[in-house]
Amino acid sequence: MENLIEQKNSLIRKNSVYFNSESEKIEGLVNALRLVSSDADIKTRTLLIPDNCEKYGFVEGVHNLSQFLHFLADMLEE
């Protein structure tokens, strides 16, 4: 991964990744969301957005998780 500056072990024994800039963090998140959204298991899952989430910009209802993750990736990329 060319964007990595250094990799360290955290206190909970998981790897932490540090990036050069904020834009690289966003790019990494966008790529991860797109990768996960294309997973066969994720494509069959649904996401329930409960009532009162309109204040956060989400429409109440049952949504396809894969499409939702891809939507988030698109919005972050803008």
C-alpha cells in the first residue's frame, strides 16, 4: 500500500495505519466501502433505518446495504 506512512500495533493488538493526509484517509475509506459493497454476502443484506433519522439526512425504511455503502462512497468522494 503506497499510501502508508507507518504501521504500528495498538494497545488492543490490532494494526493502526497512518496516512500522509486527510485526503488519503478519505480515499482509503472510499475504496474500502466500495470493496465491501461488492461482496456477495453484503449484496444480500438489508439495512433498517429507523424513524427519526430524517434529521441526519436518511430516509426511514429498509434499504439494500450494498447500495447504501456504495452511496456513502460516492458522497465521500465528492
